[in-house]
Amino acid sequence: MVNIWSLIDRVIDTRCALCHAPGHAICADCLITLPRNTRPCAHCALPLPESAPTDTLCADCQAHPPAFDHVMAPLLYENPVDGLVAQFKYRQHLHLGRVLADTLGTEVRGQRAPPVLLVPVPAGPRRLRERGFNQAAELARWLSAALDIPWSGSRLIRASDTPTQRGLPRPQRRRNIRGAFSCTGPLPDHLALIDDVMTTGATAGEASRALKSAGVKRVEVWAVARTPRDRWNRGSG
């Protein structure tokens, strides 16, 4: 199997984004120190206390089960993951995004009943103009190649720009995103919704409602990182 990062390293002078050692975009020593989501809610992957039993549901999922069926998010959205995501999303450091996609791919690989389609959370027109690309679509493209699962960036549509979610309380996030998504084309019974970060789950929840209204029976959410509750005012989705 060809190691794509060894090929990239021959072409560009790659240095670790964290310790600046020459080599890979994130060196092996730094990669294993990234904060892991080791005790997630069994439904929404919200980080829970390490003392919580395995398969515990958070209070929100017990009181108000989300529209999506399951979330997989291997990392915590805190230092230095937040900085890596920012470089990927806002500075177009796609090589860092690829490392994050590989981390997510390792987490989701080997499912007994994997989804048959990957669908990225769409960006609004203004966001696409500002960034020049949709980071969720890049993640979906890389995951598709690694896992041999088709992806489509046209089945879930964000009809218009919505206000930024960053820094807003959860109820306002839900109001902002309500009715923002629509679906087109045939959709399978089981798919995975792809995003870089899941914060309160407002965006994933609204997108999942649109997908289920269009006939999808099971929606998994695959995100690189999940934001701890005490950092929700800094996250975006």
C-alpha cells in the first residue's frame, strides 16, 4: 500500500504543524497526543466524565433524542485540535485536513453495517466564496477514497446563507439553522453526514431532519472533533 504522505513529503518541505519537526504534516509523536474523545455519549458523542459508564446517554439525549441516530467523533475540539481545524478551514492547509480525515477514517473503519453514502454538510454560497472550498466536502472526498464508500455533494443542499453559529447559545443556533437544508436526488436508507466539528449538534440535527423527511432511515454523523459543553460558545455547529 502506497503511503501518500511519504509521496507528499518528497514534493514539499513538510514540517509538523505542532512541533515543527521535519517530516509529516503532523508527526507521529504529536498525532498520538491529540486529545481523544474517550468517554462519549452513546448517541451524540458529547464528551462525558471519565467516570461515566460505557454506553451512557447524556441528559440532553435522554430528554430530547436528536434526529440523527449516532455520532462518531474521535477527537476533542480543544487545543491543539481547534488550531489544526482552523488552519485547514480558514487558511486552506489541506494537508492538515487530510491527516484529520485519516484520524476519522481510522475511527469509523470496520463497521458491521457501514453507510452506503457519505454526504457532507453543505456550505452556504457566501462561505464558499470566502473560503474557496467546503471543508466537509474535502473530508467526505478523502473518506470516500479511503473507505470505498461513494460520496455526493449534491444530495443535501443549503438553500441560503445562515448567520454564523460561533459564540451563540444553543437555542439561537437552532433558530438560525431551522429550515436551512433541502434534499435532491435519490437517497439511500443509510448514510453518514460528514462535518469537521460538531458543537451543540444544531446543524447536524437540522440536516438529519431534512434527510429523514426525504426518506433516509438511518443518519450517522461523522465529525473529526466534538466540542465539550464548556466550549460551546467557541464552536460553530
